Amino acid sequence: MNSAEKIIIELDQNGIKSDKEIDFTKLKTAADILKELKINEETALLFFKDKPIPFDEKIEEIGRENIRDGDFRILKVIFDE
């Protein structure tokens, strides 16, 4: 992780990809990533190193030293009404 404690998260919204930078020091669980980006848990899936992870996964259990830019990816599904 870089020295500023910021990390880049890949966001995929119906095939449109963008990178979001967030302050990683405040995050305690995977769900905090979604809250920080103002994304509803009901419309998103969260992946760590291409494997889905539960929203209650503790960041400390993953190990902050093991996390790099791009390790987290959010797949946001926008439903048609």
C-alpha cells in the first residue's frame, strides 16, 4: 500500500469501468468500502483479488500490508425498472 494510506478501487458499473481512490485508514470492514463510495450493498458485489468476499469481512483479517491498488473490485449492477 502506498505511504499516503490511499488505495485505488476498480468500480465496474454495467461494463463501464473507473478507478476510485479512497482513504484506507478509516475502513474496518469490506462494507465500509461501499459506504465510503456511497454504493448500496444490495446492488453491488465486492471482490478481493478476483474472489467475492462478504461485506462483513474484516480488513484486518485480510492484512493491510497485503492490500495493493486494484486488489478490490466492485461490480455494481444497475437494475432496469
